[in-house]
Amino acid sequence: MLRLAVFILVIMLIYAGVYSVMSIIKPDMIVESTVKGATGKTLDDAQNDGYLAAFLVLSKDAGLFGLAATVSGFFILFTGFRKARKWAWLVLLIAGGIAWVGGLILAISIGDRLNILIRAIGTAISLVGLLLPIKVFFAKRMQEAEIEQVDRG
């Protein structure tokens, strides 16, 4: 179960990384949906009002933070989660909750359809990867042999 969860979370982190890179190299694709949801205007309208440059810079900035978080997630996944450390599970739950669920709530609140879809998929993948091995992390009596086997694997 743990290996499958690690695989699923690797997929989630790759997905998060692609989303982050897209926010950096093609911010207009991400921002267009946000502008329409938040203001009801198109990107052309925002450009005419002088806001487009600011939106694009903010999208790139958010993408950089997302990419840094993704790299951190890989370290946590392979140094702690793969070894069934509770702290790693909790970090991925809390950080993932803030990133995926927080972003989903924000996207829903402004009607940003593209980001609702992206964040809903990320939330689902993350939850499956975290809930699948929950017994491994929180079983009341995990035997020492199982812990040693996970440490070696």
C-alpha cells in the first residue's frame, strides 16, 4: 500500500510541477481564466486597463513558489513518507491542504473554471495518495519488523 501511495504522490508532485512551470512560462493561459472569473472581463480588457502585466508577474511568482514547494515535496516524500514517518504524512497533508484545497476554495469563490478543474484534480490525487496508506502511518500496533522493512525499502 505504501509503495502505491508513494507512486500516486509522485504523480501528484509531477502534476503540481507541471502546473507551476505552466504558471511561469505560459502565465496568460492560467491568468485568463482567473481574470474572467474575478472580473468578468477578458485579458484584452485587463490589458487595456493596465492590469495584465501585474497579473502575469503574479502568476509567474506563484509558479516559482509552487515549483519550490514541489521540489520540497519530493524530498519529504522520499526521506520521510516512503519510510512511513508520521511527520512526513502530516506535512504532506497540511501543505497539500493549503495548496490544493485552499486554491480550490479560492478558484470556486471567483468562478475560475480552469483553476477549479486543476485544483480539484490535484486535491483528488493528493487525498488518494495520503489516505491509501493511512493504516501504515497510524496503526496502533505496528510491529518493529514492519517498520524495519519499510526503512530498508
